[in-house]
Amino acid sequence: MKVLANDGIAPGGKKQLEEAGFEVITTKVAQEQLINYIRENNINALVVRSATKVRKDLIDACPSLKSIGRAGVGMDNIDVDYARSKGIHVFNTPAASSSSVAELVFAHLFNGVRFLHDANRNMPLEGDSRFKELKKSYAGGRELRGKTLGIIGFGRIGREVAKIALGIGMKVIASDRTEGEAEIVLEFYNHQEIKIPIKTEPVEELIKHSDFITLHVPSQKEPVLGRDEFREMKDGVGIINAARGGVIDEVALIEAIDSGKVAFAGLDTFEHEPSPAIKVLMNPNVSLSPHIGAATIEAQERIGTELADQIIEQLK
């Protein structure tokens, strides 16, 4: 049995598959050559991230495929329903990267409230000549403790974000189409735990009284946050998107930043990946990262292990 990990797999997952008798191929095959490669090498399982597309033409052309694994959460690069209709096992690893994404959300939040993203741009250029001026310009930071964090999308990642927020003393409100009241369990190093109930409310209410807003929803046909939503927010709100590009209207976001309605934004995903808009990249009030929410050593090992478990269970 052969597994093609076209966008890579962590060493632990690869070892686990090999010990179970699978041949694991980590050669990166270009999208236009992928069908021929799978056919010629009789690949039984395909592991992808967001870069590789698995569409109807590939599914039809590759009858040897029995399993398709997405290393991560979103599966919008896979024709999931069609593949399943053909008897192919399609799965993702939604739990494995939740903690990593949640921590990145707070990296952007701390960046924003203390201007670290901008200070890191300017200190190398002017730190030796304008130290006092820079110190003064970055002196108006804010604390997160005691502020209200609005979480749009309260699945696994949203709940991990809530845990960190509660742990540092923030108030948490959430909005989710399917979840009502949810219980967050804060677990500590000494095995103690605290259970905290969180009630959800509509987005149109959440945005009115949140000091900071973070999104954790799948790809949408229309933005969740646009001009109308920005108008209803508090002045000086901070916005974080580590979910999917397109869930925020980026033109409206930059307008809101320039007007002062939004104090800062932290973006890990972009409307026009892999070529984000220059106005977004160059805005001094935007903290930026190149879609690395799940890109930690720990998360990739968990993802590799989960992928291996599912492939072994399905194909052995």
C-alpha cells in the first residue's frame, strides 16, 4: 500500500505508517502532474495540505485512491462530497492544530495592543537615532486583561482561544450558528480544572460590545465582517483573522483602520493568497503572518499521528 504525502508529513506520522507496512512517498508532485503520478505509482492514499487541489477530474482519473487526508482543518481544496460518493474515505485533522492557531491569535493580539509589529519594523531602521521618539510613539499601549473578546465561530479553535482569554482575565462572548451555551474547561498543570459556561449570541450583537474580535469560521461566500459590521463596532476595536481569507472584507477593513474605527488588525489569512493586497501588507496598523496558524512543531506531529491513525484504520 502506498501513501503520497504531497505536501509533506511529520516524521512521527511517516514512521508510524512505515511500521504499519505502508510505503510513504514525500516527493512534491506539481499539480498538473499529479494525476499521472498517482496512476503510474498506484497510490492508495493521498495526504495534502492547502496547496494541493483534489478535484473531480483527479478523483475520476485515479481509481487506486481509497483515502484522502487533509493535514489541517479546512477541506475547501478537496471535492469532499464527490470523493465520498465514489467510496473514498476523506478526512481532516481538526483537533490537532487548535492550540497552535489559538496561540497565534494571541501573538497578534499582543502585537496589536503594544504596537510590536510596527516597533519591529522601525527599531532596526531608527532605534539608534530616534530611540526617545519611538519610545514616546509606542507608549500608549493597552492591556488585554479586563477587556472583552468576541469570538465568531465557537468550534475547537474558538474554544481554545476562549481558554487563553479566560486565563489572562478577559471576558469572553461568542457567536456560533450551531452552538448554544458551551462549557469551557480550563485545565492547569497540577491537574486542577475550572468549568466556565459561555453563552453565544448573534454576530450583530457581539460586534457592538467587543473590544477585540477574532474569527474562526470556514470559508464563506460572503464576508462575515464588512462595512456594515465595522460601523456597528466600538471605536478602537482590534480584529484578528486566523481562519480563512475572504471572511473579512479587506477593503472595508483598511478603510476602518484608516478612519480610526479599527485600531489594528492581525491577519494570518488573506483574501488574495498567495498574493495579498499591497494596501494590507503595507498598512502600519496590521500585524502580519503568512498563514502559519498550524505551523508549529507540536501541531505538525499531532497532525502526522492523526493522519497515520486514520489511514491505517481505513486501509489495513
